[in-house]
Amino acid sequence: MKVFQLVKHITYIATVFLPVVLYGQQLNTSLELSKIAGAKPRNVVFILTDDHRYDALGFLDTQPFIATPNLDRMAKEGAYLPNAFVTTALCSPSRASILTGLYAHKHRVVDNNNPVSADLVFFPQYLQQAGYQTAMVGKWHMGGHHDDPQRGFDYWVSFKGQGSYRPEKNGLNVNGKHVAQQGYITDELTDYALAFLKNRDQDKPFMLYLSHKGVHADFVPADRDKGRTGDHAFRPPLTMDKDAHSGAPMWVQNQRNSWHGVEFPYHSTLDIGEYYKRYAETLYGVDASVGRVMQFLRENGLEEETLVIYMGDNGFAFGEHGLIDKRTAYEESMRVPMLAYCPGLIEPGTRVEEVVANIDVAETVLECAGLEAPAHMDGTSFFPMLSGGKAQGWRTGLLYEYYWERNFPQTPTIHALRGARYKYIHYHGLWDTDELYDLQEDPLETKNLIRSEAHREIVKTMNSELFAQLEQTEGMYIPLNPDSGGQSNLRNGAGSPAADFPAYLKRDKNEQ
């Protein structure tokens, strides 16, 4: 018996920890990457915004108060990628995936509290090795309340945690020195970004990573933009009505009356429509920042040789399914805006319809720099598609994951597979139901088809593919981390009661 237990214990250690050890060894390799023969290395400006949902773009006309003229121009004169997603709709995990090209279950930054392991390599480190001058300006927000300069960047401007839209005591960290924040954060970060571009070593190619605080809650617009949304009316989403989502899991119904729900948002009486309008006013500042950066590139003859990529770190719900915030596998949460601009490479009006993701950014930037991506990355470069190339062997389904947080217990652990037509959502630790949506027939995800006889084989196939992807990428575990911070777990006693168990789970006491 003791021998059996010992063998079992050794097997468990090998199964759980060996992939981690091998993975660490995989990353502790040279930063020297092979060069792509005949490639023309370009400069890169990567602009990341916080909580920018995929359809909050002026040219999409989803709400009358959304105005993004500079982003609209990027889409018109460059490339629009309408099917861009994140593999985890949460700030820190998504940002770590952008920088490493890895799923969250690999880089292990599965929430907003855990730091990035010292074993991980960020794509700017490879660019530095290849002779690029690199800069990080803005929000880092990975692993605690610090703003220390991180590996891979020659120029560093950041702030602690979420930072502040207005000046406050923590200020900014500029290349290791703490200085006072002088003004509105979006404008000031843009000032620092332009200072880097103006004072860079012009004998080297450059990579600027401009990471805005905007448009993270609580939304604070620049003074010039306050009130710009005026009397424009908010168009409530169809699924804000609790009867519009057929077959919704119990947790979704219950979350309506919670910190992340429309009935008790942030444990308050917040008006969702007014909240969205303030978001739009804060977004105006981000759009203006993009305009300033693009103008600098034009005026300094850098447009033709610089690839500009714009994206959000995750989406944000404003009432869809009765929810606010992100974290879920619904479109408003995991889908993000993505644009690319480079006149020397991209034809005006280009549309890339393939499903691309945050894990693809690192490989795309490396290919833009003329470098072969390292084998351990989980993404795929979409660089060829920006210039009209065909997607060879592109993904048929994108893996999505979110791990339950004690701080916000309303949302469970989620794994999902997002295909071109169907989305399969699988929950860990829930009693009632998973989900399946036909995105072609039901883009608003209003009818859960998980119990449909006509879709039984689709569910079976997508379930198999989901777990195959998890196994192939060492994702067959649920992370457990120490408690950190408080819990936002209240309900409004006068609000909606807890959801009833669905009829298909109920039995008469005499039934088997």
C-alpha cells in the first residue's frame, strides 16, 4: 500500500510540475532570434487601451455619442480587424499574453494580483537584442502595486496600479525616478511618448508601447470633453432585458443583482446609460492621443516605415445579459477593437476577417521586425494578412479562459472555444448548464443551444476540441492563489431574487 501511494505521489508530481519545469527551461534560452530572409524591418507603435469594447468606434455607429475620428481614419486608411479577441478578458492576464504570446495558464498571470514570473520573456527583449530602441509608456499593472522599470525597455514611464486620471501623490516613474504627475493622464502619457519619439536614437529602429489608463473605470474625461455627449440617448442592448436571454445559466441571472450587474452596479444606483456616456467622453481623450501620435509620424516622414497597431486589452459590457464589466466569454467582454496602419504596407480599407487575438501580437511584431518568432509562443503572426496575404492553416477556434476570483465571486471559472460560427462555453464548478451559441444566426447570444438535439454533435465536437487545445498547451489545471484584497459580493435585498433551478433539472420525488 505504501509503495502504491509513493508511486502515485511521484506520478502526481511529474504530471503537475514537470511541464512547468520544462516550460521554464524553454524560456531560459537566448534572446537571439533568426532573421527572416529578405524582410524589411519596420518601426512599431503599439497602442493599448483599457476596457475599450469592440464596437465603441465612431464608424460603427452603435451609440450616437461614440466619436473616434482618429481611429476611424486608421480604419479607413489602414486595416480593420473586426474579429479581434483576447484569450482572457481581464487586464493583467491579457497584457501578459500580449507581451509573451502565451495563454494565461502558461504565463500564470491569471488575475490582477499575481506578478509576471522572472522566467518569462517579453517580446521587446527580442527586439532589443535585434538592435531596436524600445519604450514603455503607461499602464503596466501586473503583479502588485509597483511601477518599477521592467526588462525589455530602454525608456520607461509608468505608475502604480491603476494610476489616476488626475494628479495624485504617487505620480509617475520615469526611467526609475519618481516625478509628479502634471495633468490629465492620457495627455501626459502622450507627451512622454512623443518625447521618446523626438529624442530617440535615429540610427536605430524603434518600438513604442503606449499603454493608456483610459478608458478604465471610474471614467474621468478631460475637462475639454466633459458634457460632450450632451442629450444623446443611450440605446439599451436587447439582452439588458432579463427575459431576452433564453437558457441563461443561473449565475448570469444572479449576477444581474451584484457588483457586476445592472440592478446593483458597484453596489450603487448607477445609471448604466449615463455611465456609458461618461466612458465615451473619456474615450475622446484616447482618440485625440492616437491623432497626436499619427500626426508626429506623418510630419516626420515615418509613416511608410512604421506599423501602428491599436487594440483594447479586453471588452466591457454596458448591460448586455444584464451585466457590466468584463471577465465573461460573451462577445462584449472578450472581443476588442483592433486597427493597423502603415501606408508602406497596408492598402486603405483593408479588412482582416480572420479571428485574431492578443496572443498573436508578439509574433506579429516580431515578424514586422524581420524576426522568426520563438517556438514556445502560442499565437500566430497576422502580419502577412495586413498586406493582403492569405491565412494559411489559420485557427478554426480560439481558446478563451477566465479563472474565478475571490474578489469578484459573481463570475465562475470559464473555458470557451470561439469559432467562426459557434461559441461553446464550458464552466467549472457550476450545477446547471454550459452554453452554445450560433453567432451567425444569433450574434447577440440570446438563445442557449446547449440542450438542442440538432446541435448535439456540434457540442460534442467543440468540447473535444476545447480540451484538446488545453492539453496541447499545458492548460489542464485550475490555479489556486492566496486570498488578496476584499470581496465585492453583496446583493440588493430589494432586487431580483436568486434564480430558480431550471425545469430540466427538477424531478418529482418519485422520479429517478
